[in-house]
Amino acid sequence: MEIWINPDCSKCRSALSILDAEAAAYTVRRYLDDPPAASEIREVLARLGLEPWDITRTGEPRAAELGIGTWPRDDRDRWIEALAANPVLIQRPIITADDGSAVVGRSEQAVRSALS
């Protein structure tokens, strides 16, 4: 599995601790340093069963600068391109499992669901 993290994020550190405690095999992607392409975001959204606005950190200063709060939700591509160009806007951590599933691992339960 792969986990997209920001090492400064407490939820990311917590998710890594859970994975380590369970001796899970995973790779870390520091997505701020290695941003996902729009195609990767589309793939992860499909695996999550979510829309781009569902994983957008709308409280980030960059979101306010872009005016994301006023964007219509009928322009999915615009949202995805914004996430690709501004990875700080991507909710974290995101765990993609080898079985094709994915979760936003903000809770212990969500992280554990990636292990089943």
C-alpha cells in the first residue's frame, strides 16, 4: 500500500504509527514534494468513491486565494487540476491499498480499514 502524507500533519503521523504497529508493508509518498498528477488524482478519487471537493482542504489559505469556496461543483476537471497544481489542498493522509481500495485515513478506524 501507499500512503500520501505531509510529515507535519498529526493525522499522518498517527496513521503511520498504526501502520507500523500492525507491521504493515507500505511506501510513503510526501505528496507536497512529489505531487500527484491530475490522472493520479482521478484514479484515487475513483478508488475512494469521492469527488474532488470531498478531498479538498477548503480551509487552507491557498483555497481562499483561489476562491474555491465559490466554485461550482459541476466542473470536476477544474477541481482536479487545482488539486494537482496545489497539492497542499489535498486532504491527508490518503492510503491506497493493494486490493484497489483507498481511504482518507483521518481516523484510526479508517486506517485500520485499509489493513483488512
